Amino acid sequence: MTSQEIKSLTHQYIMNTYGRFPVAIDHGQGARLYDPEGREYVDFTSGIGVTDLGYGYQPWADAVAAQAKKLNHVSNLFYTEPAARLAEILCRRTGESCVFFANGGGEANEGLIKLARKYSFDKYGQGRSTIITLKNSFHGRTVTTLKATGQDVFHNYFFPFTEGFRYAAANDLDSLRAAAGEDVCAVMVELVQGEGGVLPLEPDYVKALAELCAEKDWLLLADEVQTGVGRTGSLFAFQQYGILPDAVSFAKGIAGGLPMSGILANEKCRNVLGPGTHATTFGANPVCAAAGLVVQETLSDAFLEEIKAKGAYLREGIESLALPCFDRTRGLGLMIGIEVKDGFTNKDIANRLIENGLLVLTAGPGMRLLPPLVITKEEMDQGLEIMRKVLA
Ligand SMILES: *Cc1c(COP(=O)(O)O)cnc(C)c1O
């Protein structure tokens, strides 16, 4: 099919919930994507932080194909090796104790919320169910995680929303204390706010937050759906902040492009969600887990260090272009935000870059870059050259 045929068929038969860019993608290699007509795009998006090993990565494709032939699905009524091994690796590499596997980020965050509420219910009884989240956060699209999201624009149309969320300003302990109360059971944060505009939390704030949570017996919940799995230059961002959250959600990059998510929890939370309290049919799918094992093998400690270096290289490259539309960059590892100067809009900039062969994202009022973690210097240079040509 041609790009035009794909777009027409999509418009006719797929619900119109996405504001898509006018590009159809057919295949990819490394950090480069191609449309059906063979036009090349450098990818600074990873399918929104998912394809951390890029496209056409042979060990990943081989593992997925082999597992698909061997066993595609069997349900959580039975045991399978790939999920057990992936859970072991995640726990060993993070210091957490156990894993629950699910399928998407919003669903994983639902798990965090249920975990926190039941932890508190088991220990203190009813009435201690409120979760504090941060303004500007993003936690998902379910009726509950929309409400957990600290942005008013998301609290519309789908009434009634799940109750039990209060919002505090990021990096502001006084605001957190003002949101506190006898009814609180947990605080949920993104360590680098993603959709909100690539806003890293300050290390001192995170330390103080962790201490406050420990003092009040609030669970500290980290939404690492976007920051997790190497994106920031450590396996999880919390490892760079020197904290061990009570529970952590992950999704996007965990299986390199197959739908998988989950939560990691510490020893104190191990038995909270007992048999019959939480489940999902597709969770711990063996093909997804086999893909996740290749991601873990690839993200060695040395590879994680390279992610930091690549992120620094890309940020310096962008800042040294001194483009009229861009201000400073910020972020952690290969999760990069670029401030857009007054008089320019991020959507226009994104459209122009995409038209000219560089896929980018927006977040809040700025730009957001989430390149595949395997991106090479040559591919980064090609993207920077497109930026220079289009935006200078
Ligand atoms: C993408 C994202 C989600 C939602 O994940 P889905 O897989 O789309 O449900 C939740 N939290 C954060 C921080 C995200 O970046």
C-alpha cells in the first residue's frame, strides 16, 4: 500500500482519537525509519520511548521469533520461564523484591494505586486511601489514572472520576505538606516528568520526599513508565536519586516494542496483593518476556554509561547550533527536553522537522527527544544536521 492508501484506510476505519503526523512508517533499521515510498527518517522518538533497541535489532527479532514458535501464551494459571527470569533480573538489578507483570503504563499505575490502598487498608483499615501526585504529572488514560494525573485538562468529559487524589507542586516540600493529611496512603511521582515537559525532580526534594514518606508510612510510588529501562542512563531513574521506592511502575521500553508493563515492589509490599486481588490475562506473556530479556542483556552497565554520554553529546550538539527557536535543553540521559522560545510553537517546529526527515516529540510547551538507546553518533549527527538546515 502507498502512504496515501494507508492514511485513507486509517481515517475510514480507525477511531479518530489521535492527532497523527502525516507520515506512514513501513520499516526501520537502527534509529532510521522508512515510509512505504522508501523515504528515510531519523528517529528521535522511539515510538514514544518504547523501541529502546531501535529497529531490526537481530538478537531481539530472533528471540521474539523463537519464543513465538515455542510458546505464545498460556495464562497466569501456569508457570513460564521467560517471565520468571525477567522478574529475577529486574529485582537483582534494582534491589526491589518482586514483580507484577501487566501490559501498559496506565494499567501498571492502576496496580501501584491498588497496592498503596490495600497496603494501607490491611494495616490501618478504611479511610486512608488518598494518594498525593504532582502538578504537571502524567499517569495514564484510565478513569483512575486520568484523575491521578495532576493536570486539570485531563479531568473532563468522563465524570465521575475516581476519588482520592490531591496534587502538590513539584519540587516544593511546603506544597506537599499542605496536601498531607490523615487520609493519605501514598505519594506517586515521575522522577523526570515526561509528558509535562521533561522536568527532572531535584535530588534534595526527592530525598526529603522519601524521608517524609518513611516517617508517615506513606508508600513512595515512582511512575517510571517513561524514565525506566535505561532511558535516563541508569536502569531506573530512582537509582540516580539514591532512593528505593516502595513500588515502581515500568512499561514503554521494557520489551523493546512489544506491549508489556509491570510494577516492582519492595519486601514490605510483597504480600499486599494476594491471590485473587489483582490479575490480567495477558500479563507476563512469554513472547514479551523473551523480548524483555534481550533488552536486559543489551542494557549492561557499560551500555547505560554510554546512554549518559550520548545524551550529553546530543544536548551539547543542539545547544551549539544556537537555533533561533530553541532555548536551553534539560533532561537525564536520552530523555531530553528543549525549551522553545517565545514567538515559536513546538507543534510547528515538530511538523517542519518531520517533513524534512527528523521525527521528534513535543511535551508541555517544549520539544522532547527520546531516541532509541542504541542510536549511533552518525545517526545523532544526521539528526542534528537536519535541525540545523531546517531551523537555522
Ligand atoms: C506513557 C506514560 C503512561 C501511560 O502509559 P500507557 O502505556 O500509554 O498506558 C503513564 N505514565 C507515564 C509517566 C508515561 O510516560
